[in-house]
Amino acid sequence: MPGAWLALAHAAQRAGKLQEAAIAADKAVALAPRDQAVLRGAAVIFVNLANRIRAAQLEEKIAAVNPQERDALPRAVSFYLDANAPDKAAEVAARAQKDDVRPAVLALYAKALSAANRNEEAEKVWRNVIERDPYDETYWVDYAQSLLRQQKFDEALA
């Protein structure tokens, strides 16, 4: 039954009936609140509807339902950042990096901290990221941009 609601949500979305698509996706989640496939399907619908907050909330549920799903919390952080909710992004990223210390997850945490204007914390995390993976130039660039936003020009250029 939840699959039918997801199919209806997709059809409504394609037809341009965005409110109906959101209602149908939420109905699917209500019918199967612990079904990872339903949660992910609904998250995709909300991303397509540009409702990043709802998509992030669903990704958080996926992580709660299946702690082995390593990418759910990082996806939620990205969605919160896209939705201009940096404090929530930083909160979720803090949880994500406790269990997952991949440099990409730590970098997302640093971005969330920077977006939330928690710059000193972000700098420490950026240094940790670069220490773990010094050959990925994107981390260096993102760290430098973080320093530039704080007007730490000399450090950014070092």
C-alpha cells in the first residue's frame, strides 16, 4: 500500500500537482514509517519538490531505522545546508561524524559549522580533514574559502 502512495506521489509530481505529490509521499511514510525504501522514495520526491527540509528529516529517519546506512546523515546535512538551515545541519553533522570519520563526512561537518558561523570549530575540523586526506585539493580550497570568509587572508593564502 505505501508503494501505491509513492507511485501516486510520482505521478502527481509529473503532472505538476505538487501539493498532492507531497501529501501522497507523506501518506506513504505514515503507512510505513520504518521502511527504508519508502523513506528514501519519499525523500527523493521532496528533493524534487524543492522541500529540502522534509527530505533531510526523512534521511534522518533512514539513519535511525538503519544505523548501517552511512550516507543517510550526510545526505540530510547536505539537504539542510541547501535549505539554509545551518544550525540543524551542524547538529546532524556532529552526529554523523561521531560514527563515520571519512574525510568527506568530516568536510561536510566543517562546512556546516562554517555556515553556522562556528568558525573556530570549523577550522579545527578542516585541519583534521586535511590531515586525514592531504591530497584532495577540494578540502584545501574549501578550508581556504572558510578562512577568507573570516577575513583571515594571510592564513588562507599560506
